[in-house]
Amino acid sequence: MLMRLDKFLSDGLEISRQDAKKLLGKGQVTVDGAVVKKGDIKVKDDTVVTVSGRKVEYKEFVYIMLNKPVGVVSATDDKNDVTVVDLVKKDYPKRNLFPAGRLDKTSTGFVLLTDDGVFAHDILAPKKHVSKEYTVTLYAPINDEIIEKFNSGVTLADGTLLKSAVLQATDNPLVVKVILKQGVYHQIKRMFGVFDIGVNGLHRTHIGTVALDDSLAGGDYRELTAEELEKIYSQSGAN
């Protein structure tokens, strides 16, 4: 893919085109070892471009693992609340990021932020929907009948028949694991509501087979590794 050098610098450094042109004008930019001062020359995304001797890594899209804390909303913008995009925008000021899948305001855990719309569609589309795993704290214990109901597909109070889901008990009778391959509004809370069990806490631990990095405190984030991204792509069947 060919692009203008000033755009390459702007995207790669998360700076404005004007600031990119200033770097060029000062002779701080090299392309394949040669100083270049004009921003209109065309480069490839794998061209070796440096600024003051440091290589610029161009990324067409970014894929960010965020540990969402309580009280933050899964949206691009909100007039009243802090959003997941607000938490990362200082490091990605020029990216049009959005959450690929949502968590309730009161829930915590793994939210994937990206600016790649095709990728988001591939992992969220009903026929490809990538599984998500949650640790759920309940107000009452489950039993084998409820586990079987989850496995066969819960029918919600409004008559909606859901896909099969995995419900697993843990050593704590009030803490369970749930694995979904569907994205219905307030799905887990509504599923347990069918059995008159309230949800006290919900934490997403996995997207596909990729686990939330346990070194990330609430509000912390990092980019997915190439291996993690490939795992998610593989489960979606996008490859």
C-alpha cells in the first residue's frame, strides 16, 4: 500500500500532518537511509522511515486489550460518563477507536478496542461470533438443572430462545464461569433472572481463547500481540 510520507508519519507517530511537515522541514526524517524533506513522496507501510534515528512503526489498525473498571461505559463517547475510549485516547489521539463488543457499566474485564471495522464485524457477526468467558458472582447457588438449561438454551422472559451456553460451578458456590457465543443485551443477568438468581458481579476473562492479561489493573491496557490477534481471528473463521 502506497501513501504519502506525511500521512505515514502522522499515523505512525499519532501526530498532526502539520507536525509531520515540521519534522520533515527540519531534516529529521529519513527514508531508507536518505534525508527527505517533502511530505508528498510515496512510501509503503514497510518502508524504513526514521525520525531522529528512531524507526517509525506504521500500523494500519490497532487492537487494544483493556481491563474495564466499574463505572466506565462501553461506548465511543458519552456526555455523562467516562467511556472505554476515553481511557486510551491519550495514547491514540488520532485513532477512531470503538469497542468490539460491550460490557455493562457495572461489569468489569476484557474489552477489545480497535479501529478495524472488518475485524469487529468478523468477531461479532452472529454466524462467526467469537466466544466470551465470564466469572460471575451470584446471590444464590446454581444446581445441575440450571447447568443443563444453559447447555440446552435458556428461554428468556420475553420468549427469546438463546443459543447453548456453558455454565460451570467453581469451589465457591456463589461464583460460576459462563461461556457465551452470542451477544444479547444484558444476556447473563437475564439468563440467571429466569431462575430468580441475581447477579452481584460480572467480569469478562476471555475473548475467544485469549485471556485478559492479569498484569492489567482496572483501567490499564495494552495492544494485542500478533499471536493473540491470530487466535481471535482463527476462532471467528475469518482467515
